[in-house]
Amino acid sequence: MSTRRRVVGLAAATAGTLVAGGVAAALASRRSVRRRREQSTSRDPFGSLRSEPIHVTTTDGIHLYAEVDEPDGLEGHADEPTVVFVHGYALNLDCWHFQRQYFRGRRRLVFFDQRSHGRSERSHADHATIDQLGHDLYSVLEQLVPEGPVVLVGHSMGGMSIMSLADHHPELFGDRVVGVGLVSTTAGGLKSHRVISPYLPDRVMSQVTPRFMALLARAPGLVDGARRTGSDIGFLVTSKMAFGTDVPTPYIEFVDEMLAQTPFGVIAEFFPNFDQLDQFSVLKAFEQVPTVIVCGTGDVLTSIGHSRKMASQIRGVELVEVPEAGHMVILERYEAVNAAIERMIAEAKAAESDAV
């Protein structure tokens, strides 16, 4: 076995779950994790909400997997905005389970898997960028919402996709796009290496982390083996990094499953985007429409400070701080998230009525 393969093999066992961060969390007791999982006797039907699959073709020829939920009946819905949900890094459209459950039948809803995620086609590495995700979102709007008002809701990297769309097409905001929801996201200033090891100096980790990720990416199969669905370490890291409070075990297993099903090659390709991100200049576009920013105060991935900074630069924005909730606030405190989106849509409809 080559030296490189030995190094990667050893690293994979402890660092293969970098997508959820926190290698130090792997030192906790496996016994308590297993006991907690064994005590779980129920599972929310995550992934059970389905519609007919639709494919969206992107500017570079990639096919994105999408689903559209039509409202029950047409009466009273003709002028209602279509709500487009954009998921985050290493997740898929199913992460919006509780939002889909809440709004289904009452509004037209669009969900899609971002490129290389979920059921969508794998992207060329050169196009695994936030910039390209903005173009992808525009393709989704062109093909699935060709007319009528639109509300955009993005979680984590999905929020960045919306910002990228605003960068490319600011004219849409206040015209086609009538409302925006940004959940657990940032416009820049993210130091991803702090998630992996917050106890070491920035000057060290900012150099080591990208190289370490690049090394692991040379043997993604070994890393994916270490990240297999259902591993106790994966469960533990997910529970610590995705949630801020105790949540039902099925919630953790659901997120862990989405993370583990995302190939490490995809994770490595998108990883450099986050430290390079700087989208503050486009935030002004959101002043044209009702905008709500939601974040848990216990989020260790895109901490509450990022949301506060964005809110300070968008006049008229609503900032919702969810006490103690983590990065997956859309699951952990879904009622607060749903209520915030509902208020934003109501405000958007009122603004449209006033404009008529």
C-alpha cells in the first residue's frame, strides 16, 4: 500500500465526517449513542412526501431533479406566489419535510436537488460553485415558474444560491421575486476551518484544512466508507453539529442519512466556496421585497453573528433568532421557521395588493 493511501485511510476514519464538522466530537462515548438509538421506536415519515419527478436542464447541460406540489384546487390560488425551496450543502430536497408538510395543498411549492446532490446529476468539478448555483436557480425559475410571483426560501448553501441569483439578476427582485427567506446562512466571512477545530489558531487551520480536504478527496471511496449511513460516529457528529438541543433520534438519523449519501467528492468540490464567499454587495436587492432571516442562536456552522450582520445591511428585514436551535433549525424548530415564512408571504401579498 502506498504512503498516500495509508495516510488517507487513517485520516478517513476520523475525518470522513468533516461535512458535519467537529472531529473532536468523535471522542464521546459510542455506548451512549447506541443506547439512545436503540431506545428510538418511532420514525417520522421523512422522505415520504413526493410528487412526480421533473427534470430541469441547466446552462451547462446538467439535469436537476425537481418536484412540484400543486395547490388543492385552482380557486383562490391563481395570484398566489409559488414558493421555491433551495436546500443546503450535502443535503437534498427532503430536508424541507416540515415546511412541505405545512404548506402542501395551500400553495404551489417547488423543490429541487442542487447539482451533484440528491437525485440530480453530478456536476463537473469546475462548475461546483456558488456562482453556478445562482444560474441553476434561474433555470429552475425559467422552466418551473415561467410566470407569476415567486417567493424564494433558502437554507445554508441554498441561501447563498439565492444571493448568487440576486447578483446575476437583481432586476427580478421586486418584479418576479416578491419575497425572500434566508435560513441559517451567510453572505461571507465564514471560516469553515473553525468548525473542524475551533481550538487551534486561525493561521494554522486556515492553511491545514484546505490541504487536508484535498488529500482526502484523492481517495473519496475510502472516506465514504468511513462515513457510511448509520455509523455511531456519524450519528454523534450530526447530533452535535446540526442541532442545538435534544431532538428526537429520527431527526438525527434523517440528517445523518442525507449527509452520508452525499459523495465525499461532492463535499470536497464545494468546500472551497465557503471561505471565498463575499455576497454582501447583493444584499441591497432584498430591500425591494419582504425578507426574513432566520437562525438558531446555537448554530455552530453559520453562527447567529452572520445573520445579524446580514440583517444590519438590509433595510426593513425581519430577523428571527430561535433560542438555542442549531443549523438544522428547519427541523429542530420547524414551527418557528414555518411561522416566519408565513409572515413573509403575507407581507409580500399585502405589498402586491398595495402596488395594484
